[in-house]
Amino acid sequence: MRLARYSTGSAPAVIGVIVDGHVHALADLVSDAPQDMCDLIADWERVKAAIAKTERFPEGLPLDKVTLRAPIPRPGKILALGLNYADHIEEAKEAGFTIPTEQVWFCKQPTSINDPNGDVELPIVSDKLDYEVELVAVIGKRGRHISREQAPAHVFGYTVGNDFTVRDWQWKTAQWMLGKSFDTHCPFGPAIVTADEIRDPHVLGLRSFVNAERRQNSNTRHFVFNVWDQIAELSQAMTLEVGDLIFTGTPGGVGFSFNPPKPLVVGDVVRCEIDGIGEIQNRIVAETSSL
């Protein structure tokens, strides 16, 4: 099933189920369903059973008539794995990187969350903006010290993310967090596809395009550390909670791997897509200072 948050006009965002290019308000299907995505994930087995009893979905809205919002507006944690595709590591060799023997984690701050088709700001303080298409796993079951064998049961679903990165700020220090956490730099969506719809998260093609030019083209089979490895590792240090996001790494082809580099500029449109999940698309705009 595909679960999204969407709005029409100035109305607050609500949760919907996407079927055949239309979105159906969840409240029309299950009157007492939670309207917070994390609460819904926690109560999913009951709600899913109630949806299954619906003989006929009421009329929905075409997707082009609504605004899709970030499926989870304020995740508790946004955890991201660096250097997780061999081809991306190869293009980073000049910076001294080799295939890691340990997982390299950083975080993006919740204030960086953006809608799947929201505008992304080119920062006032930098012109070194880059893109990174990523498969994102959504945690659906709280846990600590989760084994690799237990890990699949802790994933609620998957979505598409773009780990926008301000490269000069990423490399200012050994810690990458600042360069990964600028406002608007974490769009994801267009929906959360429940894990039962994804036969295997490790055989998914993923691509990115800038102004229709394909830049990245790979498959999650090329992970250095797969999703179960990632969950097992993270959960030794921290409790993973419902709604946490795990950005699983990006393949080769980022803008700064080119010679000369190809940073994003105002007016560029970046599209990221993953087979079986969908696509997100973001236009680059100039940041406007605000209080």
C-alpha cells in the first residue's frame, strides 16, 4: 500500500492512500484511523485490516490536483549512511576515501525536511550544492540491539529521498552534519510504500536526473552494507523508533564527481526515482533570508 500526506488549497495536510493515480483520504476509509503518520504506522495492523474490508473505495482526487507533503513532517531521527556504493567510493578516492570496513553514519536535522516536490534552496552562504538519490527505509517497530535476522520486521516501508548536500560545508570539518542539514535539503516521498509491496529492497534500480540529463544510474544490489546490516549496526548504539528515517547511501554520479564539477544552480530541476516506489522532483531556488 502507498501512504501519503497531501493537502488541497490552504487546508491542513491529511493522510491518504494512493491507488491508480488517485489519492483517497484515509479518514473516508477508516473513520477512526490516526491522522498522524507515526501513530498510523504504530496502529497499522488494525487500520490495514479495516481498509481490507472496504468493498469499494470512495472517489479520490487525481494526484495532479493535490500537493503531496513530506510523508512524515518531523521524524525523530534522520540517519544517513555515507560511502555505501562501490562506484561512489571510487569517485571519492581523490578525497582519500576507500571501501569502508565500518559503517560511516551522519545525521540530517529534522528542520531539513521538505516535501517530495518542494523547492530546494541554494544557500546564501555557498554555491556548492549537490544531489544524492537514496532509498530511504522507514522504521515501523521500536527496537534496540536488533539482529540482522530481526531487522526486516522493524521496517514499515520505503520511500525515495534526495540527500542534498552543501559540499564545502560538508568538508569544513571531519563531521558532515552541517553540510547535510541545510533547510529544505531533505525532500522525500512521494509516499511510503509498505514493506510487503517491496519483494527485496536490495534489487531496486535508482536514478537521478538534472534537467532531464541522467546523472546517477545504479541498483541497491551494489550496497556495501545492506539495509539489515544498517539496522543491526545503528540499533547497537540507539533505540530505533517508529518513523525514524534511514537514508541508505547514494551511488556514483554526483555533481562533484565530474571534471569540472557540476554544482546545482538556481533553476535546475532534480528528479530522483526508484523502481517500484516512485519519484520526487525539486527545483533549485535562491534562498531568501528570513527570521
